[in-house]
Amino acid sequence: MTHSLKTEGNYKYIEAGEGTPIIVLHGLMGGLSNFSSVINFFSKKGYQVIIPELPIYSMSLLKTNVKSFAKYLYDFIEFKGFDQVILLGNSLGGHIGLYHTKLYAEKVKALIITGSSGLYESAMGGGYTKRSDYEVIKKKAQEVFYNPEIATKEIVDDVYATVNDRNKLIKTLAIAKSAIRHNMAKDLPKMHTPTCIIWGKNDNVTPPEVAEEFHSLLPDSDLFWIDKCGHAAMMEHPDEFNAIMEKWLNERSF
């Protein structure tokens, strides 16, 4: 990644560009570099793109939950002095964005979610009983994508190291339980923030019907599909993802 990590106060993040702030929220095992194309593209289009490193493995176990991460995001937005932001989240990041919007709607101008948890209980956790078997972990990492080659050795090595770190595995399972506890089906109909839903047609982690349910429950949402695409559209089809997001932001005058 071409952008360096800044450390300010309790926060680590990368940022680029000037203009309307877009805060990007990564997933449970997704690195900041997963959004390289987003930051490179939108930082040149009149947006200030900020990707904070979420404290997924550094919070106390009691605070390792969706609600605490949403509060952390609120504190980060306050720390940066932003009045209103656009949120973009993938997987767990989408769930954190949604929950933050539920709690602090006045802070969120627009929301973009892709492969988000929040409705589908099997979106995270489980399947790590054979975590010491590298080939098993490699297969799980490949299943995230339509094209298994996107799961580079570096990505597989990162996942393997995470699930074989006892502290990180405990936190991962705590987050998975929290995601189930913080199901948003009853909250979404009350959330009127404009929401762009971008989904891979071949997402195995959060299947297409999850996107359809988000779209039906959110009062002001638009749903876009990317073909031959798995759980991380912004990695697998970066140009198409950026084009959909840019068109939507322009049409909505954001």
C-alpha cells in the first residue's frame, strides 16, 4: 500500500485526499490494504478517504463487540473533527457502520455496505477446528472470493497466523457471537440514511439473499450486483466497485 499508517492519540489510520470525508471500515480479517483501489480512486475525486485500524484484537474481551466498535468509530469521527461522514464497510465493517448509523444517525451522510454482516448469522466464526492445518485455512480463504487466486499466499498466511494466535481466536469468536447478538433486522426499517448496497453475485459468506433482505428492510437503499464476484467486491472487481460507488454518490449529490 502506498499510504503510510499515521498514529495520533489512540488511533492508527491512513488517509489521502481532501474534501468530503469517507471513512472506510475493514472486516474481521481484512487488512487496510484491501481498500487500496478505493483510497487511490476517491482521494482524487474530491473526497478525504480515511481508513482507521479497528481495535478488533486490542479491546478488552468485554468490549470486543459490535456496539463498542461503533462507539470507537464515533469517538474517532469526533477526534478528527468531522461534522458528517460517508461510511463504507465490508463484512464486519459494514455491520459496524450500520450499528454506528443506528446510534448516531446525525453523523452519517450516507452509507455504503458490501458483503455486510448484521442479518446473516453464519457470516463469521466457526470452521476453525482444524486451524493448525494450513491447507484447510487456505481453502477457507479462497472460498471468500469467486476467483480463488485473489487469496494470495500473503492473505492466507495472515489468516493462518490470526486463527493460530489464541488471543486473536478468542476475540474472533467473541465478535462472531456479538454479530449474532446485534442482529439488525428490527433496526433497519427505522434507519433512513441513504444506503448503497454493492454485492457479489457469488458471495458464499453473505449470500445474495442477504443483500436483498438489506435492500427490502432499509427505507432508502439502492442495490447493485457485481457478477463473478465473492465476498470482497472492492478487491475482486475494484474498477467496477469504484464506478458503481462514484455514480451513486454523484446521483445522490454526495
